[in-house]
Amino acid sequence: MKLGLNLGYWGAGNYTDNIALAQEADRIGYSVIWAAEAYGSDTVTVLAWVGALTQNVDLGSAVMQIPARTPAMTAMTAATLDTLSGGRFRLGLGVSGPQVSEGWHGVKFDQPLGRTREYVDIVRMALRRETVAYQGKHWVLPLPDGPGKALRMTIHPVRERLPVYLAAVGPKNLELAGEIADGWLAVFFSPEHSGDLLASLRSGRARAELGTEQDRLAGFDVVPTVPVVLSDDLEAAAAPLRSHSALYIGGMGSREKNFYNALAVRMGFEEGAAKVQDLFLAKAHREAAAAVPLDFIDQTSLIGPRDRVKDRMSRYASSGVTTLTIAPEGASLEERLNVVRTMAELMDESGLAD
């Protein structure tokens, strides 16, 4: 298993802190640094900045939003970042959700599976420097009956095949990730409830005849982002993660369509997920955070004393995780740096390091 670092959203006031975390992860041998985007900072600018200030660590988008860019623009950006960084870029993609797609980008959130499949097709075609001509349901290039012409990317990417990751939560999205991507970006991943998730990935891999009959996930990167809080007090360790969990379970989508709430239900937290959503949608955000079951946070995070975290890391490796990406929590930069260093130490001590 390898280690990754997720910088999350590039919020106000933490620019120098995030650079310090990224440089420390680069120095001690982390495999990849990921950056996110929603409707604030964009992942591309952040990764360009981080890439200029690091040497060896890979740079991953988690994720570049599909509704935010045409597939050709994504291919251009990916090729440019990969070239500037000397072949260190990993392209993570996701359709976002209805609220962001339609409210922020003005792009209808319909048929996400079909749109994602065509999008990845075109991105890969462009990165292979083929002349891009595509006749799909969602994308037609060039546009018919106009002056446009089929074009080929003018720059040469560093690598013939740049790794593509998909963020996915539901079973059908997971099957698609297994079929067309090189890796899966997971959130709220629980080793205890990973069986059905990985089975969906394997189904997609089998459909595309990828991997081997004995190990369909061979060569496929399973990458959950896992919050980490080091503390002797389990309740205290869970406290800073409650608001984030409540936001996703309760407010990331509508009552009728919330992928994260549905995931919590599939994990067995139906009653807790309903309560959190009811409170959050009623704008009782503090109460919603308090209502998140401790067991849910414990199963989807690494919290507690050093040895307990070390034991839980082994469960992630046993469940099929290949790159454990951490989101270090702490009240200060020094506390978060300590998490980054401690996780590398625990990886070595446990013998899990790849």
C-alpha cells in the first residue's frame, strides 16, 4: 500500500500551510498529493503551484469536475500539467452533483454514466494525439454543418497513457470506474463494508477483460481519502470530523438525491443518516453534526491513539486499498505535519509500505 495526501479545498488562509504539508509529504516519500474543487478554488491552479514547489511526488486532481470543462480542455490541461511536472500528473474526474453541475456550471445533471463514458473516450483520444472526431450521444466533434474541423493536440504528453481515476459512490458508477479507469477515488470508505463496492469494480473490470480471472483488480488503484486524527480520546478525535460528515450525509444534494446519504444507508446507518439529513435540511447544522453516529466516523476515518490507527491501517490494506490517501486533521500546522510524519512511520512499522 502507498500513501497519499489530500489537501482538500484551497481555503482562505491556509496557502502556506498546504505548501508545507505538500513539501513534507514529498520529502518523506508519499506517492501522490491530491487537490479538490467544488465552487471555490480550482484543482488545476493548486496542483501547478504545488508541482512547482515539489520534486518527486505525483500530483492528482480529486477531482476535476466534468461539467466544468469540455473533454478537449481537460485533455489539454492534463497534458500540460504532466509535461510541466515531468510526468507526475494523475487525472481524477467526477461529475460532481446536481446542485453544483446545474447551479454553478449551468450543465444539466442527467445521464451521468453515459456522459462520463464519452468524456473519458474523448480525453484519452486527445491524449493519444489522435485526430479528434467523435460521434456520441452527448458529444459530437466537430459540430456538424459548421466551420469546425477535426484537430489533433499540438503538444506531446510525457507519457503515452496518462492515468485516469474516477470518483464514484453508487454501484453503477463503480462498475464504470472499473471498466474505463485506472483507479477509483473513494470517500467515506469503510474496510468493513468494502465487499460490495469492490465487487462492483470487479464487474466492470471483467466486462472490459481487465486484470486477470484470479485478480480482476490487478493493476487497478483503489484510493480512499481518509481523515486522520491522532488522540487518546476517541470522542475528541471524532469531534472535528462531525461537521464534514454531516454536510455530506445531510446537505450534499437534495432529500431525494444524496449519494452520500445513500452510501451511509447501505453501510447500515439508515436511522442515523435520516436524522442527520432531517436536522441539516432544517438548518440545525450543529445538531446534525452531533447526530452523526460515532461508529460511522470511526469506520470511515483513522482516529484514536497511534497503535489503534496502525491496526486500522492494516484493515485498509487487507480490504484491497492500494493507495491510502490521508486528510490530516489538527488545530495547528505542526499537528497536521505530525500526522503526515506519523502515518509514514506507521506504514513502515507495519510492513505495509509498497
